Amino acid sequence: MQHQHRCYFFIADYHSLTTHPTPGDLHRNVRQVLIEYLAAGIDPEVATLYVQSDVPEVAELYLLLSMNAYKGELERCTSFKDKVRKQPDNVNAGLLTYPVLMAADIIIHKASKVPVGKDQEQHLEMARTFANRFNRMYKTDCFPPPYAYNFDSALVKVPGLDGSTKMGKSEAEGNAIFLADDPNQIRKKVMRAKTDSGPGKPGEPMSQAVENLFNLMEIVSDKDTHTHFLDAYNKASIRYGDMKKQLAEDMVRFTGPIRERILALDADNEYLQKVARMGAEKATESARKTISEVREIIGFSSLNR
């Protein structure tokens, strides 16, 4: 993708505060994500890779978009309602306006294609709403409407190990496999993955937890392996322990090369600083152009010149 398009990838440290407002080590967390992005294949010489908080123009656009984002539409957002249920003692304003900040992240660079997972589809729809609303209110074509980008016909959603439909760092403990996990950590997590008591008879519908394991196997295992266990499930002869052992080994193989690159990058702090600095410069140049245009469209004019 980065070789066919002008790409901007960022580390969402502002966003992380909506769930963890007092992070234990934000700097280390940001550094780790930067390492993993690089290890996964993002080339900072080709794409723009930056830390969100290194570009203050994002926060300014977030503020300006917030003036035309309405409480009702934000409260109807599915992810907001889910987070309210999960963290009832931490329903902060940033959590409510998360889609506005996400929109700012996207349209600050006038992106038209956004590589997102299935779970972000509603947020992207709201980003289009905010972009189109700005254009309509100020009678301009400043922002192109952003749409989801995917390599296949459907958006991807990686399921969790805990039986939930989403794998992620902000979800429950034991839900996710991290790219930096060593083989033993991966094996332990997968073997603890939630299943059920097994199909009672051939062709019985899958539980969400078991469906998750098959979906993960589709990502990391070869087709024959997936077919073998699916046939065993349909015949009600599957042994989940055997399936999880195979899935764990396939995950170890799949993540192994990435983990090796993570270990090498972790030891090269000078290179990481160079990447972050270069990304901030390129992203800021793009963001400043947009903010300058937006200020002019709205009608801001400095009186101190």
C-alpha cells in the first residue's frame, strides 16, 4: 500500500488517554508501537510515520470540528456505548468526542482512503459526516470524504482469545497476542483461549469463542490446516486442545520474523529518534497547510500583524 499511495501512519497517543487517562509509561508505550509498526513493514522513507502528539495542528482541527459535532450523534456511537458499559467510572469528554479526534486525524492530511478494521466502520462514517458538514457549512470542497480501504472485498476484524469479537490491547487481559510476544507467551495465551464443551452432534452451530479460533486460523494457518479442523468440527470429532496447539505453533511461525525485527529495532534508539523526528516534520508540513486553509475558510484573521 505504501508504495502505491501517499500514506500517513500515526501512533494515537492522544486517543489512548480516553481509556487510560493516567498511563504508567506513555513514552515507553509509544516507543513500542513505533517499533512494531517498523517491524511490521512500514518504511519511514516511503510513508510518513509519526506520533499524534508531535503534530499539535491535529488538536486544533479537533477543536474546530467539535464546534459542529453534536452531543446526540456522539452518544449514539456504538463504541461509546460499549465503553460506557465497560468503564462506567471513566466516561470522560474525550471518550465522547473520540470520533471527532479520529476525523481530525484523517482529514488533517485530506485522506480519502483509510485502512481500518471492521470495528472502525462507524467512526469512519462519522468522519465523512464531519468532513461533509464542514464543506457544506462553509461552502467549500476543502475535505474529500474518506472511505475505508482494504486489500480484499471485506474489512478485517481480528477476534479475541477471550471469546469477544475484537482483539486489542485495550480489551480484557489475555484477549490479545502481541507482536512482541515470545513463543512461550503465545502458546500460553492460545492454550488458555476460551472454547466451549464441544459440538454435541455433527453440524451444530459454533459458539462465538470457537468461531474466533477458526477465524484466527484463517489468518495464520495454511488452508489445509483450517480445512482439517473444520471437518473435524462438522463431524463432532474435534479436540480443541489439538486445535489450539496447532494454532499456537502457526502463530509462533507467523509472528517470528516480526519479533526478530522488533528485538533489533529495540536496541537502536538513535534510529527510532530519527524516524520519529522525520515523521513529525513531514506530518507537520502537511497539517500546517490544512490548518492554514481551514482558518482562512472559517474567517480567522490575526490582529497582531
